[in-house]
Amino acid sequence: MVGARTLASVRRRLVRVPRTLAEARAGGSPALPPLPAEAQGYLVTSLPEGQCAALLGGGMLGFVRQRYTRFYVDLTLEFDAWFAGLSANTRQGLTRKARRLGGEVRCYRTPAEMAQFHPLARALSARTYQERLLGAGLPEDLADLQRLAAADAVRAWLLLLEGRPVAYLCCPAVGDTLVYAHVGHDPELAALSPGAVLQLAALRDLFAEGRFAWFDFTEGEGRHKRQMASGGVACVDLMLLRPTLANRALVAALAGFDSGVALAKRAVRRAGAERIARRLRRG
């Protein structure tokens, strides 16, 4: 995988062991469940980087698939304190984008409100790159959203311009943590950053409500996550495989591929730096 694009895939049945934000912040190592006979190993996601050694060994082949910071927002702060903690460029950029775009933000939390939110957000989701390229659009099951809403375990928002939805955000809850699960915006308005504007409004609502303690930006990185976060945990996704010849060959191939990608990225960065230097020399 390079960025969000998968260039090739090898089928392996893995038992996924995801870590919640609370578990990642606690820093402990998970107890792995028994491995079914038909499974080739485990994929432990959001494992605190310092816990890799605790899971390596025991005869399994270990391979780090990706490294990232699991960003979050501490909602026990006041909104003004959180906002003041962002960089000056981020604060100015968000304020400018919100002022330029305008629009109306609606928040949804009850089962009846989810019935209003879902069809509008689904129509928008079908047009987003998250759904078209990544298969990560808003689920079609309204009943599941309403079940969560009945338990006060979901929040959702729409940003509308002249009555037309241009961005949506839908976040289920895990305990006192709201999870950044489903998000998208109108691709025709990407230059106006409707997703960032909606995210800012949603966080403002959450600080004011005081129902949740954490906003979890989940696995993987992104500039908007880094800019808006109040903290983060250095994590890895660790693959543990049975030590078969086929799996040893797979680990070697993945290591070679990742090394090649890293080399190509360094070459691109070096070429970019050299072009900038040449422009500076030319004045």
C-alpha cells in the first residue's frame, strides 16, 4: 500500500486485535486470543510503539506494517483553552475558512434526528472519495445508527450551504470517547475546506455539551488530525504470523517493498529540495 492506494495484495486470514484510544493511552500490551487453526496470525492495530517487544518472540514472525500517531482531543478542556493550544497558523486558517464558507451546521443525536440525517448524509457520502476509492462511506443501515442514538452513543453533524449538504461527520461512542468514524465532503467544494469547517463546529458543540471526555481521530495520520489534536500516542500496526516458509517469504517481500517505497520517497524529497535550491540560486 502506498498512501491510500493498494498496489497489490496477498491473502492471509488474520485475527484482528484493535486497540481503543483508552488502551493505547494506557500503554499496555494486549492479551492475544487463541489463534484458530485456519488463521495465519494476528494484526494488532494501534499498539503503543513501546509495546512491540512484549509481543515479539514466542515463535511468531513479527512485522510492523505502519507507524503513526493516534491523535485525539481532550474534551475535558474548555474550548478556548483547546483552541489556544493550536498553532497560530491553524487558528487563523480555521477562522478564515469558517468565515469564508459560512453555511449552517446541524447536530443530530436522537433516533428521530438520525432518520433526518441519514438520507442526506448517505447521498453526500456516495459522492465522496472515501466511499468511491476507499469503501469507507457512511453505512446504509439506518437502524444501527438509531440503536446507537437510543443509547446516547452517537453524534452526527451536517454542514449545509443554501440548504444543500456539503459535509457530514458521524461519530459513534465507545464509553466516554467519541470516534472519528465516518466523514466526507462535496468534492466540488474541496478548495473551501468544508470538512475542516464542520470539524471545528462539531468540536465546539462537544466542548459545550460535556458528555464525552475524548475525541478519537483513530488510526492513521492526516494533516487535519495533527493540526487539531491536543495529544497523541505513537503507535504501530503489528502483524504476527505463523513461522511457515510462505509467511517468511511474505515478510521478506513486504520488507523489500517498504524499503523501496521509503527509498523512492527520499529521492522525491531530495529532488524537490534540489529544485528549490536551483530556483534560489537563480534568484
